[in-house]
Amino acid sequence: MSHLRNKIIPEGNVRHMHAKIGGQGGLTHDLWTPSGEATLSWWFDAKDYDSLTLVSSKVSQWDDLSGNANHVTQATDADRPTYSPNGWTDGLPCLDWGASSNQKFLGLSRGANTDDFQDTYMVLAWDGGGASWPSQNGTISGYDGTGTFSGAGLQGHYLTTNWYAGGWPGNVRHNGDTATKTGIFPGTVTGPLVLQFDAVSAVDTACNGIRIGTDRANAGRGWRGRIAEVIILDTIASTALRQKIEGYLAHKWRIQLVSGHPYRDSPP
């Protein structure tokens, strides 16, 4: 198979720094991005086609846009998500983990517990169906089972409708709502969804790197659905900044925030 390093940018996939989007009212708006935030530590964006390395249609590397070179990779073909150029709402691109049991992920192992995930934002959707979580399906975790919380990030709680109460996440918000971990499956996570979660009591998560789209190295805990963007800060954002990031993500990916959110009707 040939390795494609994105020489041609498909129509509709523009560099995030120059993006223009239509707001809820259809007006064109210059898009604020989190690129200048001092606490930005990881940033992955499926609309930035140049940040993807493809082997056929599968993603072998997703480049970090934060400037910290925290690129995530996958060497095993069967464990790579698929790049879907029109797989999101309104024909936008995304990475697709598929709808069935898997162990797909993109990851980075540091070899040391030096990563602190204080505030995480994801744009994702669950496509696996069901009335309860079929496994401890993971969104993001440390690369392995080491660190303050044994590397456990945010994952579904097997055979319930809740997020798992362990791991590092404290507050969990969906489309800018009041924080909750309960009763979110399947309706809320079916999405599309702007998901935000922060570290409980701001404790250092002390992880060894990252895995996107699964729960550490546990078999069968891959995400069953699509992921479009990931933003991670190394400190918990103020309410104003959190809402700004939620607004940026929601309008970019055509997602409706909750009533009363300051960026429900127009982007930041």
C-alpha cells in the first residue's frame, strides 16, 4: 500500500486557522480558534487534512496542532481508524472507528508519567447502538495503566447508561450543559456531541502519553463511532474560556449547544 501524505486537500477541508463557518442564522463568521491559548497542550482536527497521514484510507498518524509535536500514531493496520472525508454532518470530515467492537486507537507513549490532562474537549458521536454501554468504551486515556489514576480517562460504564465514575474525569459536560455522568447513554452520546471533562479536584493525572479512541490497552474497549476534533489544556479553563471553546467547536461542527449558552446562536 502507498503512504499518502496529503498532497491534495479535498474540497471543504480547509486549514483551521483560516476557517469561515456559517452560524445558526447562516451568516459567515471568522472563526476564533484556541491556537493562542498558553495552556493548550494537545490539538487534533480532522478538518486539517495536512495533519493526517493515510495508508489508503486509514489513519497512521494524526499530527498535533498545538505546536508541542504530540503526534499520535498507529502502526497496526487493523487498529487504525478510517478517514471519512464526508462522514460528519453537512459533509464535513472525521475519523471513523466503526460501529462494532474494536481496539482501534491513535496513541503516543512517553515511557514516563509526565502528561497532565486537566481539561479535555472532544467532538464525537456514538454509532454502536444498544440500550447500555457494551463495554468500558473509551474516549481518551493514558497510553497504559500507570499514573495517578492508572491512566483511566473517560469511558462508558459497562451495562449501564452512565460514564464510569472512576478515572481522572471530574466534571463531564455535554454540549455545554450542567455537569453530569449519569443517564447519558444512548441518547446524549449518539450526538453529534461537544464533550468536555476536567480532572477531578485538579489533581495531576500523571499519565504516560495518550490513547485516543479507546481505554488504555484493554481489548474490546474501542470507541464505536466517529471523532472529529480533540483539544486538551494543561490547566482547567475558566468558565469564560470553556464556553468559548465549546462555542468554537459547536459552530464549526454544526452542533447545537444547550439553551442559555452564550455561544448557542453565534460563534465566539
